[in-house]
Amino acid sequence: MAVAKEQEMKAMVQEMRAKVVEAEAEVPKALAAALREGKIGVLDYYNLQNLIADTQMRDSISKMGKNDDPSSGKKQI
């Protein structure tokens, strides 16, 4: 019974991931439409791209410390 439930949960997670990928694919289309229709300006678009790049940079910086070995006090490379 527990194995079946676990398999159901794994299938549900895969479904949700697929929906996220589909939704993320729509974002560039929506941005292009908003630019075409004049709902956002070019400066707004560049500010959004800067925000995305900044978020990615901060995420990569936060992952840099994940390889630390607290028992030795030294970073693993």
C-alpha cells in the first residue's frame, strides 16, 4: 500500500514539474506580446532582465559555499 502511494506521489511530482515547464515556456511569449502592445516599455524590459540576472548571480553565489566541509574547517574543491 505504501509503495503504491509513493509511486502516485512521484507521478504527481512529475506532472507538476511538467506544468511548470509549460508555464515557463509561455513567459517569453507574454513578454513579447506586452512589448508589441505597448503594455511595457523597453526600459521596463531591460530592468526585468537585470533583475533576472541579479537573481541568478545571487543564487550561484549562495551555492558556492555548499561544498564546505565543516569538520575540517577547509573548503573542498
